[in-house]
Amino acid sequence: MEAKVTNLKAEDAGTIDLAEEVFGLPSRPDILHRMVTYQLAKRQAGTHKTKTYGEVRGSTAKIYRQKGTGRARHGAKRAPQFRGGGKAFGPVVHSHAIDLPKKVRKLALKSALSAKQAAGKLVVLDEAKLTQARTRVLAQALSKLGWARPLIIDGAALDTNMARAAANLPQVDLLPEQGANVYDILRCDTLVLTRAAVERLEARLK
């Protein structure tokens, strides 16, 4: 399929052929849901932790004799029922990551790209480069182009001036091609791919 190419000055920069097997797939909400669940689960730190009976500070001595006091039978003060005691069945450090086959992850990325293309929210940019690292210059360019909450994906490396200018714009995300992921693509309003990004994505996903 053919798509128009623009530049940061909102000028026509020719056309580009987009591969059907990457940008023209039917919608797969089930695959996208699995991939987003996989990504969000994997990013969880899993560092929550409480101390158990054997980890809290205190003696393990029996607090009073077993029989004859008229009170309940107890052992050490570190037991969970006492204030300051260990937590019973509390959270422990562990990974929240789940497994997802590589083929499914690859299909999910192609489905996300295809969904943006089908919705008319995919824009191809000639190149994402600025002559100076000025946030105002980039903001004016994006305003002229009419892009709302864009995700700009470049080639193997980001332009330094572009990255610095975009760092001060909270609604603008900038990623290299290897950082392209389903969650960020679905979350953005406008997906912007440079020519270099299109070429590398097609080589990676075909």
C-alpha cells in the first residue's frame, strides 16, 4: 500500500510503499490484549515484601507458661497475632512476568501497526531531525502538523537535538525503532514513523 510522506515543515516529501504483511493485517483485539497484559505484567517491579515470623526482631522464648494462667496458649511474641509480629502469608519478592510466544508478540506488533494504519492515525515522516535543540521549534512544528499526543519512532538511533527538544513536551514520546512496542503504539493518538523506522520495522517483522 502507498502512503504519503511529510516533513516537519508540513510539506509533501513524496510517497512510500508500506508492506501489506506488516501494515495491512486484519484487526486482532485478542492478540493485542494478550500483548498489553504481557507488557504491563513484565514491567511490575515485584519488590513488595513483608517480614515473616522468622524475620522480625525479637526473642523466640515462650512469653509465659503453658498452663495455669487462665489465658490463651502462646509461644513467642513474634507470632502474627501480636503487634510487631511477623506477617502471615504476606507478599514476597517475585516476578510478575508471564510467558508469551515470540510469534504471538511479533503478530501483536504487526496488528498494532495495522490498526493505526486502518484508523488513519499512522503518519510517515521523512526524517525526525532538528538543527537546534529547541523545544519551542518542535512544539510549533507539531502544532502546524496537527498531531495530538504523537509517538515518534525513528531508526536505529535518535537525533540528539530532537530527543532534547521532545524531552520537555509531556505529550510527545520519542523512541528508536528497537523500542517500538504495542502498549505505547496503542496508547498514543498519532503514530509517526520515519522512513528509516518503516524500513527497519518491515525488515524485522516480515
